[in-house]
Amino acid sequence: MQDRRARAARTDGVRRLLTVCATAVAFGACGGEQPKTASAPPIAIGVRVPGATELRAANPGSGSALMLEDVRRPGMHPRDVCFVLALERQPRAEADEHCIVEDPGGDVVELGAAKGVPEALGPPIAIVAGHAGAAVRKLLLEVAGESHQLPLSPGRGFLALLPASYRGTVALVARKADGTVSTQSFALPRPLVTQPTVRRPGAVVDGEIGEDVIGERESDLRRRLGAPAARRGSCLFYQQVGRPRGGWELCLRHGRVSRARWHGS
């Protein structure tokens, strides 16, 4: 009888210990290896260049810097936002231009994984860049428990650089004029994205239409890009974001794209 009571007591004690330990592990205690939190990486924030309209961010770990410069062309759609990412002394004609569509509610639109970052910038970097809409009064970048305010260019662009080796979640926190707050979070590293987070009817961004569009079904094309800006006979026309006189003509045959041709400049 006493043996059974002793065994029952020991079993009950083990159960209590496991319960306490499971609770403690959730908070990183009870021995063993504690959960690791990503330490804050070195971050370069794009700041306004005195006497200029660009933002400048020095690449962590090198003497080079990346510049973000607003681009505005006559006739551009009011919601189209373009900027150039270039090395500090790189000719702008050789730099990569990125165009996105402004959020209709005035929120933040992030570029995504930027393409064509020059290797001459130094150690590989992760770029956080984009546009803050008119409703945003203050924009913060939160990384590993630290918060950094992001200055805005005259065109309301923003820029920050992180080491490409960083693994963790970053967040863009926008405080708006009406007192509301919106948060966009994403993990680093991330794949190269070509699908825009915000689009406008009849328009595409750079990279959405290429040689691989040949043979695509019209139904799949419309599902991916939305309705075209115009239809001319058997051909569809999509305007290019940021190019008021440029766009793609996609001609169909038997319900599939048979020809893709660029128009304009």
C-alpha cells in the first residue's frame, strides 16, 4: 500500500515538474537551450543630403553609399511613383529605376526585394525602400526590438540598408494624421518579387511582362495583371507604370498571346 502511494506521489510530482517546465520553456527558462532572438544588425538609414533632394544611406561595413532619388516625368499618372537607386557617384543613366503605384488610402508601399543592386556597393545588402503616402506623418523601421525613424525624400520616398546576412522579421510602422497606425511586416531574406503590392487598372510594373508571356492564355493574363487599359482588335494594351507614353501591346491568337511589343519611350 505504501509502495503504491509512493509511486503515485512520484508520478504526480513528475507531472507537476513537466507542467512547470513546459510553462517555463515558453518563457525561455527551465534549463536547456533558450530561444535565440536575432540581435540587432547594423542599419543605415537614408537621410536627406544637404542642398539636394536625394536620400543617402552608407552601406554598413564599407565606405560606399546608396542614393535614392525621386523621378517625376511630365504626364505621369498622379499615383505613379518612381525613384532611382544608384551608387553615390554612379551616373543616373546607368542606375536602376523602380516604379510603384501609390496606395489609394495614402499608406506605405514597399518596393520589395530590389533588383540590380551594384556589386560595387560592397558587402551584400538588403534594401528596404518605398513610398509613404500623404496620410503618413511618421514612419518607423522596427528591427530586432529597435525602432528607427525613416526620413522621407521630397517625393516621400524612404531608404534603409541592412546586411544581407540578417535573418529575422522587420516591420514598417506608419503613424497617420488621423491617429491610426498601420504595420507591414516581412521576413529577411526574401525572394525577388515582381508582383506589385498595389496596382492600378490597366497598368503593369517593370518585369511583369517579358518573353515568357508568349503562349500565355488570355484568361491567365487577365487574372495575373487585371483588365487591360485598352483593347484594339485582337490586341490588349497595358500601360507601363511611370511611363506616360509607354506600354505593352499583347496580341492574341486562339486565346493565347502570340506577340508582345513595346510601344513608346
